[in-house]
Amino acid sequence: GAGVSQSPRYKVAKRGQDVALRCDPISGHVSLFWYQQALGQGPEFLTYFQNEAQLDKSGLPSDRFFAERPEGSVSTLKIQRTQQEDSAVYLCASSLTGFNQPQHFGDGTRLSIL
Amino acid sequence: GQNIDQPTEMTATEGAIVQINCTYQTSGFNGLFWYQQHAGEAPTFLSYNVLDGLEEKGRFSSFLSRSKGYSYLLLKELQMKDSASYLCAASSNDYKLSFGAGTTVTVRA
């Protein structure tokens, strides 16, 4: 596709439910990133993939958060046993190689936990 | 750790110039990115500085001083569509972006 595509655009879940957020990066982009953006704040780094390898997951807030990119293209961010503080916009970005290159962002998934 | 500071809000008149300052303290610093983000939309890439000095790209220019840990984004000939949040982001370890909280720029007619 022309840009980074994320789905769903909006997700509402009850506390305790599991959610899965999908990211389709720009075709051919090796690097993929997930960020969490709270209202009025800048994006916070969660995790980084180069192809299918997850090279950095230092930003994941807890072991309830899990990300995968099994074939080096589409990625899924999964949050288990959601809590109210997980409410945020989750942004996905991709770049051609990742090394000091611009990251191209999707529109994000707005997650609301009731 | 990373510390990125930028003003919360700025207001300017259509046709004017606005300068958004950003200071950073980043270990393993590689370079400095600027992104624009309209409400509810994706951040979009504006500029990247790796060397000291000024980079000009149309109405937008960005400056970096590595020794001072300082950058600015200069927006010239402001248009109403420039009303948005502007995010300063320091790159480290060749791939990791640490963002500031963003500066909301409001352009008035």
C-alpha cells in the first residue's frame, strides 16, 4: 500500500479483556516500530523489529504487552488483561532500513478501556 | 535516559514566522527529527538534522547544535493549515526515537 495501515481505527474493550492491534507497514520496509501516545503527549517507544526479529522491546510497559512480526511484514501488538491505564493511541511506524531514516507513521488505533 | 524539552504552545499570525525550540539530553545521540501532527492523524516527517547547522526545505527550516543539545524548527509564511502539533524527536542507537511532548502551534487570521 501507499502508507502504513493500522486496524482497527478505534477499539473499545472492557477491563480484563485481551485486544490485538494490527499494523501493515509500507511494502519493502525492513524496520517496524510501535509507539504509545497518551493525550497531549509525544509518542513513547514500545518496541522495534528488523524483519521478523524483535531487536528491542525495552519500552513495553509490562508482560501483558506482546508484539510479533512472524513473516517480517504485518505486525500485531497484543495486550492481555487490559487495564484502564492502557487507554491511549497506539501508533505503528516503518522505515526502509531503520538506521537514522525517517519513520513513516500510521494513523494509529485509539484504544479505550472501560 | 532521554530528556526532550519543547514549549507547550505557541500562537502566531498568518504570514508570520514562528520558531519552535527544542533542547535534548540523549545518550547515544545520532540526530534530530521534526514531525508535524494534526489532531487525530499520523505524525508526518518534516526534517532530519545530523550535522550542526541549518537545513532549509521550502517554508520550513531546521537547525541543530550538537554541542549545545539544541535544535529549532522555523516555520515561515505561516498558513492556517500549519496549525498543528510539532514534535521534536532525538534519535539514538541508530534507530530509537525519543519524542518531546509536542508544541501546539495555532495560526490566527
